[in-house]
Amino acid sequence: MIMGTFLNFTQFSPEILNCFKTFSSNNDPITVVFSQSYGGAPKLEQFLETLLVPNSDSRIYYAMRKNHYCKQLAVDFKQLQEFANPNESCQALKDFEKAYEPTFTAYYGNVEHNHTAKYPKATKDLLSKYVADALKHARKPTDILIATDGFCFSACSEFVYNIIRQGSAIIVGYGSTHPHDTQYAAAQCPALTISIGDIFKDLNISSHGITMRVSHMENYNISLTMNETIPSDYDILRINKHIGYYDNPLNPVIEDMIPYLKKAHEDYLTTCDPLNKHLLLVNDECKQKMLLEDPNTLFAGYPCNGNGNWDNTTCLISSCKPGYAVDFDTNKCVVNDCDPRPQPSSGSSSTGSGSTGSGSTGSGSTRSGSTGSGSTGGSTNGSAGSGPMTIMVMSVFFVLALFI
């Protein structure tokens, strides 16, 4: 399936839904491939994220920079119309001028940076109608691979960064500018931009063969205390593993990539990246353990220790029941008014359970406690190397889906 430019939600959301119907027809691992992706519509980014990882928290918090032009963008251009008030059950902002008024200041050495309050995307009503079907065949985090060549900007970057921060998937790299450059940033510039031509209507720079966009809203890591001060633009998150595919990096041949992707998936059943602290090896044993400590636990698993192995002596929460989100600082489930998931009926479940590993499980702890020397867990659902894999390719926010 080939889609046009990934900018119009009304036009392309049905195409994405059709793609996910194929995903929902099986439980195979899923890979999303980003190739030379310069971005697109933030609304579609969260739409895609919710369908791919419906049990994760897809909120992204933004703040608008404080200056004359940004105020004009907020009020006259209504750039805040897709954002919500986190203190009003995630309802959409209505008074844009009032929303722009509060000033918050962050200091970086002697540099003063002023911005508005931080607002999440107002996506609850938009996503709630789609998420129920996505929950029926939701994959475990270690059964989703996000493949990136590093040229992943704006909405693409927002998607990848949020996936990493939620521990929702394995982030793998392919290609590179140098054969030995196997550890690079997974994405670049996760910020909202606007065309200069949209601000200055009489400035027709495109007639000179020039295009220019300026960043006016910065996003931040999800934090329940809302005290994050470093915009995501300056938070470098690298890939977890390079798959070793270097041929045709600007136009990857998916059939050639499949053996590399399957090998990466198989490797992650026993080894992992210690820097990806929120990605867990989900299993029933940890779930039962964490349910005793937090009844709102949906899934739980082993973290990666400092040696790059799954630590089956520790259990952490991977995702929470509808209406709650994981507080990674405390390893607890906390209320999330922006959650689009419906309340499940008694006894329902949103992913397969599959037990992984054996060994004892220690008491729940925070993510900072995941660098011990525990032994590795066993594999789940057999070998990944011999099974099928579903691939979605996103190139410059054109989409090609191949079902292998």
C-alpha cells in the first residue's frame, strides 16, 4: 500500500487504519521503517503511535516560546488549538490568549529562556474511537522494532522519542554515513515548526527556490511533576542496536532488510541495551508480582541490567490499566486523564500473555535500580528468526506497507 504525503489527517488516517487491519489479523512482530523522513502532521504522529502501542502513554508536552511572533502564532494563527489543559481533564484549550499569558523561565548558565506553560496534545477524543481495535492485537514492546536511518525530523522525531521514553519498542539503526558509525542519534529536532511564508504572506521566498521553517514550540519528556527544563531538541537519544544493513540506505530494499530485522528481534530476547531503561521483557510472572504492589498494573517485566542482559531478579511496570500511566520515577501507576483507552470489561486483556524466563522476582523498584547483575530471562513465543514479520515503511512521510 502506497500513501501520498503524510500531512492530511482526514485523507490518510483511513489508509493507516487499513494497514493496521492487516497487523490485527496476526500476532507477528512488527517493524516500522523510517527512511529520510523529514516529518509531517503531529496529529498523525500520535494517531500512528496510539495504534502501534495502544497501552503506552502517547502524551507529548509542548511549550511555546515567548516573543512577539510566537504570541501572534498562538492567538491569530491558533497554533494552540490542538492542545489541552492538563488541569481540566485534558479538555482542549479554548482561550488561546489566556493560555499564552503565563511565563516560565529556565536558566542555562547565564542564558534566560522564557516559555509558556506546558500543554499536552488534545488527542483523547480523537483517538478513543480507534484505540479499541488496536488493543485486540497489541504487541509486547520487544515484538516491535522501529528502524531509523537517523534522518528523522519533526513529527518523525516526536514519534521515535516518545517510543523510546515509554519503552514501547526496540530502536534499531540501518545504513549510516560511515560503515563504523553504529551508534547515532535515533532522530533529530522533535519540535513544531511553521513556514516563514505562513507568517509573512508578502515574503515569497519560494519563488527564489528557498524554503524555510522556524521552530516555535518545543516539547519535553513526559514528567508528572512538569519540572523538565531541557527541550527534547537537546536530549540526544541514540539507537539501541545497528542491524548491520548498509546497502541502499537512501532507498532500502525491504526484502534484503528482513533477515537483519529478524536477527535483531531474536537477539533482544536474551540481550538488551542498558541505556533503554524503560524497555522491559514483559512476562506473566512479573505481572502477578506487581499486581500485589499496584492493582492498576497491566503488564510488567524484567529490566535490562548493566551487562546488557535481562535482569530476572527485578520486576517493573511496563504499562497500566486504562485511566492510568506509568510513573517511571516511582514504578507506580498514576491517574492519566488523557488516556484514550476504553475501560475494559472484566477479565479482558489487551495483549497476549506469554511467560518469559524463570527465576525469582525481587520487589518492585524504580528504573534506576535496573543495572544489577541478575541472570538473563528465557525467550518468548519461540524463535523470532524463523517466523514472519510485518513491515511498515515510512519514507519522507510517504508510506509503503509490505506484509511478509
